[in-house]
Amino acid sequence: MTGWWKNRSSAGKVELYTRWSFHLFVLIEITSFGLPALGAAAEDPSDLALPLSLFLLLCAHAVLCGVLASQALTWVVGRRERPTRSAVTTASLTAAAVLGILALKAAGKIDEPALAPMLVLGLTCFTTGSLVLCMQSVRSMRYVAPVAATGTGVTVLALGLPAAHALGYFLGVLLCCLFFTATSGFSAWLLRTVHELDRAREVQSRLAVAEERLRFGRDLHDVMGRNLAVIALKSELAIQLARRERPEAVEQMIEVQRIAQESQREVRDVVRGYREADLAVELEGARGVLGAAGMDCRVDFLAAPGRQLPSEVQSALGWVVREATTNILRHGDAHHCLIRLTAAETGSVTLVVENDGAPEAPAGPPGSGLAGLRERLAALDGTLQAGPVGDGRFRLLAQIPDRRLQELEVRA
């Protein structure tokens, strides 16, 4: 049960809680409004047909409202069309049931004074809650309760019941339906908002990747565009000179070769800059991104005074921080995150990224992200360990040995 709940995202948890709340309404309607109808049979055991019929009516209505609520919630999260037919059917059957109960009350078939008002309130209120879920605008929602109350009051007057009874039905239905309208409308709004935020976070990560690709493409175009234009122009000039058997054609081709070699060097510089990650920038970026996502992110940089890590080490650890931040945002439901970088005066450099809210079981096969990090660290004789550490926490540990650090520092 714990894993079944923890493995869900925040949007999934809110949706599950909302669904089961409306499923619980089915039991509430049956126990609170249907069972009292059976209780009326205890006072007069000779006539069981009417109480049993009312009880079955409430049971059928409760199930119908539960089905409509489930369909409406699926529409709210965007996984099906609006259940218009189910809503019209539920509203029509509810109106017919209310009319039948009021007609029985007017004919004197229901002797219990509080039974008919109670049944009418139960039918109208739970129907209102399910219908509101099928509406998107508040302007449409606010008309449901007044229409239900006015229709009930007019029906009471039309059946010849006293005006005081009509007023009582009107006020009771109005107040109860307004309450259900507010609660159901808020539930639908909350569920819709949570799913929109979840989709927005996914779109944001995709836009970040797309923006990085555009930046890389723009840098590559700036480097290669001018050089390729010059190469094309000089090649055309060399062709014309060669056709005329002019010796300057050789000089032009030598110039083309020089520009091509320079372009190769510039492209390598661009790619190297794209592949390298600044550790300090990545640490601050992780703090800002995770904080914006509502997490409590703490970054500890425990480094010896004056010690500067080699650029290769900073780049590798920067990629570890970037990948760990992405995984925290995409998987699990973290609330707290700790990023600790330890670089003593001597000894290995250690980077720890630990967060809570991790799923107990992996959602699928391991991706290429961790494998790529292990390859980057292996080039520096480093290691990477990643996995759950209990109590719903996930830890990623990267280490680069002191021997390799000294080699890189001497080379620098």
C-alpha cells in the first residue's frame, strides 16, 4: 500500500484522492438517505413495497451519480470527451424521481413528515455535485442550485402542497445544492490545475532542451556560416583560375584548406563548450530549479580554502548535478533535496545528491542518463553509485579519486 501511494506523482495522488472522495459519496447517499426509507417499514411492516422501492431508487441514483462523477473527472484531466449524455440522463432521472416522491407526498402515501424532504434533498444535492463536475465555467455552475431549488419549489406548489412547504423545499435545496456546487467545483478546479502544472513542468523541461539545441545550432551557424561562404567563394575562384591555367589557383586552394582546418578547430571548440558544464553554475541552477518546483533544496560546498578543481572534474560533476536534478523533477515526489560537494585539501572529491519521495520500485528499465554519467566519470577513474537508501530516499554518489586529481592538477 505504501509503494502503491508513493509511486504516484503529485497529480496522480490528487486525482486518486478526488476520485475516491466522490466514490465515497455513493455510500454516503445510500446510508444517509436510503436506509431511512427502509426504517419507515419498521413502523408499518404490512407495507414493505413503498419503502423498499424508495431504498432501491436511492441506491440506483447513488450509483448513477458515482458513474457520472467518475466520467466527469476523467474529462477534467483530459482523457475523454465531456459526458454530456450521462449528465442529461442523470438530471432527467433525478427530476422524475423528485416529481414521483413529491406526488406520493401530496397523495398521502408517505406519512413520515421528514422522509420526503430528506429524499428530495439527497437526490438533488448529489446530482448537483456530479453535474457541476461536467462544467468548466463558474458562470454555468452558479445556475445549477437556483434552477434545482426553483424547480422543486414550483413542483411542490403545482401538486397542491402548502406554500410554506414550497418555501421550505426551496430554501433547503438551494442551500444544500450551493454547498455541493462549491465543493465539487473546487475539486474539479484543483484537479485541473494540478494536472496543468504537471504538464507545464514537462513542457518546461522539453523547452529547456529545445532552447539548448537552438543555442548550439546558433553557435554552430555563427562559426560555420561565414567560413563556408568564404570556402565556396574561393573554391569557385580557384576553378575559374584553373580553367585559365593560372598559377594563382593553387594559392586559392591552399587558402581553402587553411580555412577548412580553422573551421574544424572552431567546431571542436564549440562542441567542447557544449559538452562541458560549469559546476558552480549547475549547483546554483539546481538550487533555483528545485526551489521553484516547491522543494527545499540545500547545497553544501565543503571545499578546502584555495583549492581549485580541474576543469575536467568540474565538467563531469556538473553533468552529474544536471542529470540528478532532471531525474528529481521527472520521477518521484520529492520535498527535500540535499546536494553536498566535498573537496578536502587532500583526498577524493565526493558529490552526494539525496532526495526523498523516491518510488520504491523503478518505473522502467534504467535510462541512458546514468550510463552516460558513468562513462564521463570512468574517464577520470571515478565511480557513480545510485539507488534507494531506505525510507523513500534516493542517493546518487559520485567520487573521483585523489590520485587522478593530482595528475590533472599537475597537467594543468
